[in-house]
Amino acid sequence: MRDSTRHALERAAELTRNNRLVDAMAIAEPVIIAADEFESAEIRQWLREHADDFTKEG
């Protein structure tokens, strides 16, 4: 996964924890849509491994 994609996902997680879901989606959605099939698989794996990042208190 590209560093920029990982950074976007990490930022989206941070924003989600801070009750800023719309902002989180605005950051994450474009990188998810732009991902090719290989990066998409890596994104899915990252999301499975980091689901708690979106919900834990910050």
C-alpha cells in the first residue's frame, strides 16, 4: 500500500474517533476508489487489522 493511502486511512480513523465521520469519508473515499485491485486488497486487510483504530478513544 502506498504511504499516502495509509496516511489517509490513519487520518480517517483519527477523524472518526473525533466524531467527524463526514470529514473522514472525504479523506478516505477518494483513495479507496482510486486503488487498483492489489492495493484494494491491502486496504481491506489494513481495515480488518485496524478496525479498533476507528472506535477507540483517542
